[in-house]
Amino acid sequence: MRVPPIVTLTVNPCVDESADVDRVVPDRKLRCGAPRYEPGGGGINVARAVHRLGGDALAIYPAGGPAGDLLRTLLADEGVPQRAIPIASRTRENLNVFEISTGRQFRFVLPGPDLAPAEREALFAEVAGMRPFPRYLVASGSLPPGVPPDYLARLARLARERGGRFVLDGSGDPARRALEEGVFLAKPSLAEFQRLTGLTDAGEANLVREAQRWIARKRCEVVVVSLGVAGVLCVSSDSVERRAAPVVPVRSTVGAGDSMLAGIVWSLEGGRSLSNALRFGIAAGAATVMNPGTALCRREDAHRLYEEMSTRVGSEEVTAWKADATATDACASGDPRRRLVQEEHPD
């Protein structure tokens, strides 16, 4: 199989089941609407979004049991190139419930199966054996129980040695170790960034300073911090940029961060500048929240929002952001035009 320029690795994939219910209440049978089944997991969603945007990406992941078979089928139905590594345990299933009466979304996330050492190494070997090595290797999402904390660091080292750009969207000790190894781009949420840096005061000057420290210490070349309703902060060695997200109607927040990352990576691979890639990524993330379940973005919505943002670039707010109660209140208010995802790697 030909190796495309973008390859994603999802160590803990899932099948996302979504349904609507009028109201969520305890101790009662809740009659839901027809279920929807879609492929899930950070890297898989990145590959799906790249494909939807018109790009070329390969999804590598472990799969086992009936849910693993369904995951293969769902990706094949979407036309996403894939390589599934067989495992003995069952691929997990997650549940997303949309409460019609309030517009709230409930996300039930399972931990995933234990991977045997041979299965973990088979997954790593699949990436290591790619010829030629992809320009971008994206590792996104949570790790299942039992995966060693240096797993992502090994992947980062492999990408560097093979001349690829390693893109990290992870959390906790595995992400910290990968950063110590050095990556091209890191995309933490605000909460993840604070945990990784120990930062308690999330004022914009502090965020920029910590991101620049990562870059100076060669932890990464680019830091993209998701700020939820406050937008996105992007820091590189020669630029600092904060962009607001467009205001759109929100149907589901699942996969918005993955779609943003897909838009950024696909744009960079296509030759866009970092600033334009960031803008397109934000547009892809906003396009995703407009759709129900984990349907991700539609190409026409992403390009339309990108063009709208591009025409406003002269007057668009690209300003310093300071964390305060305003952003939190906007999230908590339930305003369906304003609520954007603050990813905590729920996948």
C-alpha cells in the first residue's frame, strides 16, 4: 500500500455510538432516537477529517472483536485508507447522548482494552516499516491501560530519525516524555497545557512564556493551545498569534479538536503558511461542531468558514487573551452559538 504524506496512529480507537433523547433523568428507561455509529479515537478522527477536507491520510490502529470489525467497516465505508493491527481483546465502544430539551451533550468514555506487549510492538513496527516515511506522523488520543509511558517518545524519536514531522495531541506523562524527546507540533488543550507546565495563572503572557520555553528547549517547534470559546493560541520561534473561533450553531463538540488538528496539518502539508494553516484548522473545528454525533466537518463548511475568516483578516481579532471568568461563563451558559469544545482527550 502506498504511504500518503499524512499518517495517523490511534493506540486506543473506538466505535462512537450516538443517540438523541428528550431528557436525561436517573432511574428511568430513556427512549432514544435511532443510534448512529461512527469511527472514533483521536488519530482516526484526524485521518477522517483530512479525507473529508480532500486530503490523503492513512489511519493505523489496533482492532479486535465485533467492535473492531465494525470499525474497519465504518472506515472503509468512508473511504479512509487504513491498516488495522489485529488484537485479542475487544475494541471499545463509547456513547454520546444529546439531550434535546437542553442542548447538552453527555459523553460516556470507556478505558479501552489491554494491549499485549506483542500487539503494542506490532503497532509500532507497522509505523516503523513504512517506506517512504510520511511527512507527518500524527499521534492523537488517549492510551489504553498497560501501554508504557515512553511509547509516544519512541514514536517521536522514530519520526525524527526518519525525517518525518511528529505531531502530538496527547496528555499526561506519555505526552511529557514525547516532548522531552522533541516533536514538531504539540496541540494541548488549555487544561492539558497547564498540567504539563505546572502553570496556575493562565494569563496570555504566561501561556506565551511557557510555550516559548518549550520551543527554546527544543521540546517542539510549534505550540497550538486550544482555548475553547476564547479561540486558539499559536506560538512558534518567530510568531505569537491568538485567533478567535467563528460563532456557529453547535450540534456536537465531539471531534472538534481532531478536526482542527487535521486542518492545520493538511494545510501545512499543502504548503500554506502557519498562520493560514491555523486559520483553516479553526475553520475545520468550527465546521465540525455544526454536525451531530461524531460526523466531523463537511468540506464545504470548512472552506466557507475559512474564506469568511480570510476576508475579515484585516479587522479580525488577533489579540492577546487573558483567562478570566468570561470564557468559563460562556461555556457554562449553554448558548448553542458559543459552546466550543475544550478537548480533554475524552476519546
